[in-house]
Amino acid sequence: MHPASARAAEGLDARFASVGDDYAKLCAARLNIDMTRGKPSAAQLDLSNAMLNLPGNGDYLQADGGDARNYFGSVQGLLEARVLFARMMGAPPERILIGNNSSLALMHDCIVYALIKGVPGGAAPWSAAKSIMFLCPVPGYDRHFAICEAYGIKMLAVPLTGSGPDMDIVERLALDPSVRGMWCVPKYSNPTGEIYSEETIERIARMPTGAGDFRVFWDNAYGVHHLTGRPMEIANILELCEQAGHSHRPLVFASTSKMTFAGAGLGLLAASEANIAWFVARCSQRSIGPDKLNQLRHVRVLRDHAGIERLMAAHRKLLQPKFEAVDAAFARRLQGKGIARWSKPLGGYFVSVDVHEGCAARVVALAKRAGIEMVPAGQTFPYRTDPRDSNLRIAPSFPPLNDVSAAAEGIAICIEYAVAEHRSSERKG
């Protein structure tokens, strides 16, 4: 062996032994920390506890005089609730629908209705086609991918660039008539924290597509979930599509699940008038209407967009220290070693980590053994397969701050151990 190679090998072996000691100490600490899902903490839920007393006894009348306790009003939701969220959704109230607590349910139903009935601008139901495909920016949201997989929609992975999906690839693939849609989390993306640039959004709005009924599922789940005092803004996809002559292209989703109560929030959909009418007609067959009392609660507590901003500022004060703790732990143990890169999101709920290729699954296994639960490696890719086995998603929101710090330190140790182990194996092989 060349002397320089021998010295490098000795250094690697010494480093492997050192981080092995650190990992043994980590396991001995007997941690029990869940870093799997981006759930609000109890302290965040407490911010909306006023809703538990609303609407009060006798306070059940809608703005139009209707009784929210009864069958009354439109499937589209209360007008006052649609007015409340108009600015957040970037659409006028008549082009907004408010459902029950899950925006994911609205996305699911849009897919199912498109498969069974087709969509405005389409000649036939999507299910009549021999093949249906969706473009999936990666890493992405596993539940989007799960919907496609459940209904046999083939997923085409598109890499993210730091300012949105690689639009050269998107524009090329979208010319295939079998490609009927695209998933997007355009602001503080899950899990990368990506913020789509204006150029990216403009290209999505105006690009030619092979399918005349192509839909962009624009999941703006984190639109008001800032982690700094300087909120980031993105271009309005609804307006840009309308200007480009593709007004029916975007379906914009959001929810209050990470604003008020995760289990009792509101799902929101904004779209063209034709798309809203289409969805109302479809869902009118499955429900007489959403939970209007819950919509009233949100109106009474949030009141207006300024109220939304005040609530989200309170969330930021609870969340920001946890994200700073993750970054600090990673910087201490990983900075400058060339074994991992991690996001420093300006909003949202996740930190995305890219480790040495072939090591992500091992990191998750090591962390689990040490009492730190993480999302399985590959979960952020279609079919749960990361071709590089390198991406990890970390959710710091739910555990207490001390646990977040301990878990981040532990994950960093696991990354060091997995990479040292991998390199040692490569050298011996």
C-alpha cells in the first residue's frame, strides 16, 4: 500500500473507532424520541385553545342568518370562512372551497373524481386512458406518492434544483399525453424547504402539455408557516395560469391543520370557477355539507388575515429554536467533513439531509437502535425508493426542545458512524 494511502486508512480506522465510542454512549443513553412526522407540539396546539369554547351556546348563526347546526348552505363552505382565507389562498371567495380537516382528502378526491368523471377541458375520464402518469419533484411528500400508487398512476421523478423542479425535464415530460398532472409543494417544500422561483412558477403556468386536461396539484401547505421574521412570498399560480390561457390548470390546496388543531382544522381548495363548480358537483353526491360549526370557530378566533399572521408568529416562536437546535448540532459534528449536507429552511416543518450515497438506510437503522425514530429512508421518493440511498427527512416540531437537541446530536453521530462504516467497507472491498 502506498504510504499516503496507508496513513489515510489509519486515520479512517481511528475515526471509525472514535465515532464507534460515541455511538455506544448514544445507545447507552436509552433515548426515546419520535422525529418521524411533522406534527404540531402540544404547546402549538395550545395556541388555539380558545376554539374549544366556540362557537358558544347560542353562537351558531352564520353571517347570512343560517343555522350552522343544521343542514344549510353550500357544499362550498361558509362565505365568511372563504373571505377569511381569500388572501392566504390567493383567490376570491367565490373560487374557494372549504372542506373538513384534511387538505389531503381534497387532493385524494380530486384524483378519484378525475379518474371516474374526468375534469373540465378533458374529453373523457382519466381512467379511460391506457396509461396515466404524474410528475413528482423529489425529494417530496410521501402521501402524494401514496395516492398515485394506490390508484395505479405511474410516477416520474423530477429532481429539485434549489428553486423548484428542473423545468427543462418537466417541460419535456409534460408533452407526453399520458402525463396528466404534477405534484408541487411550492413554498417551504416538504422536505427540502424549497421555495419555487418566479421563473419556475411562470414556466409551470405557460408550458405546453400533451394532455389538454393537465392539472397541477399545488399543495401550498406551508404558505404561512414562516421560520424567520421575513416571510417569503411566491408568485400566484392561479393568476399566472389565467394570464397564460391555462386557467383550469392549477388546483391550489392548503389547510389549517398546522395552524389551529391538526385533528380539527379546515381543508382548503382554490381553483378556477369551472374547477370549483366541477368539484362541488362531484362532492355534493357524497356529503350534504362540511362541518359549518368548525368553520365558524375558525372565523371567530382568526377573524381576518392579520389574525392568521398573529397566530403564525406565535407558532414561529415555538418552532424556530428547534430548527436552530438541529442546525447547531449538525454544524458541530458534521460541518466541513464532506459527509452530509442539510437544509436550513426559512419555513415549513422539515430539515432535509443528504448523506454519503448508500448510507441513508443505515443511518435510520442506527438511529432506531439508539432510540430515535426517523422516517424510513426512501420515503421521500416514489415507490419508497431513493436511487442514491442518501436522503433523510427530519421533523423537529413535535418533541420538546431538549429532545430535539439530543436527537439531532444522535442523528449526526449516526451519520458519522454510517459513513465511516461505509468507507471502511469500501476500502476493505
